[in-house]
Amino acid sequence: MPRAAPGDTTISFPGTGQAGAEDVAVALYGFADADAYNSYRTQVSLDPEAAPVIERFAEPPFKSYERIFLSPL
């Protein structure tokens, strides 16, 4: 599985926005469709390098989370 972000992506917007809550984290991932997303989840679960992370977070260190699926405009 690729380990690096695509070269044409950015991860921040310096000088824009405003500070939010200190207990919120956001991660955005792009997939072509639901099948690609489900394939990714399967691949991660089988990746030996991911096993320690999966084990570490078997009991998540957070109270809740939400997934939001966005559609391109």
C-alpha cells in the first residue's frame, strides 16, 4: 500500500480559517467510490505493518467518532 500522500495534495491552508476546539481531529481521505473505500479497509486489515496500530487502538482512546461521506461538487 502507498505510504505517502499524493504529490498534488496539500494538508493545510496557512493563514485561513480560525481556531477550533482543541479536542477535535479531522482526517480527509479520497476514494473513487464505496468499493475502493471498502477495498482499502480490507487491505489495511491484512497489512502486517498496520497490525500494531490496529491492536493499539482496539479500545479507541476517544469517546466517539463520526464518518462523513462527502460528494464532489
